[in-house]
Amino acid sequence: LCRIFKQYTNMTINKYLMSLRIASVYGELRNTDKKISVILEENGVRDYKGFMRDFKKTFNQTPQQIRQSRQ
């Protein structure tokens, strides 16, 4: 299944899930006032350090910076 998924999407299942989580967290950061830790927990983020690295690589900002730019 993993090989077929990668063949058609050009990314691993884990990378795909991370991209979905990043998009969901970003949307919630922009649209809600929930604590960042609550947002991460609700989106199934267990590896905080890895998530933060991927998030910053995607948006060139941390979740805290995204939240501050909204205000």
C-alpha cells in the first residue's frame, strides 16, 4: 500500500498526513483563539519538535508568529 501511495502521490503516507495536519493547524491559528497546544493536540500532533520544523519550513514562521500576525 505504501509503495502504491507513493507512486501516485509522489510522497509517503507520513509526509501526506503531516501536510494535512500543517494545513489544518494553520487554518485554526488564523481563525480561532484556542491555545496552540490545544490546536496541536486536536490535530493529532504527537511529535512537537518534528511538527514545528516542518511547519516552519512550510510557512517560514512559527505558529506563534502566525498567531501574532493575525492580531
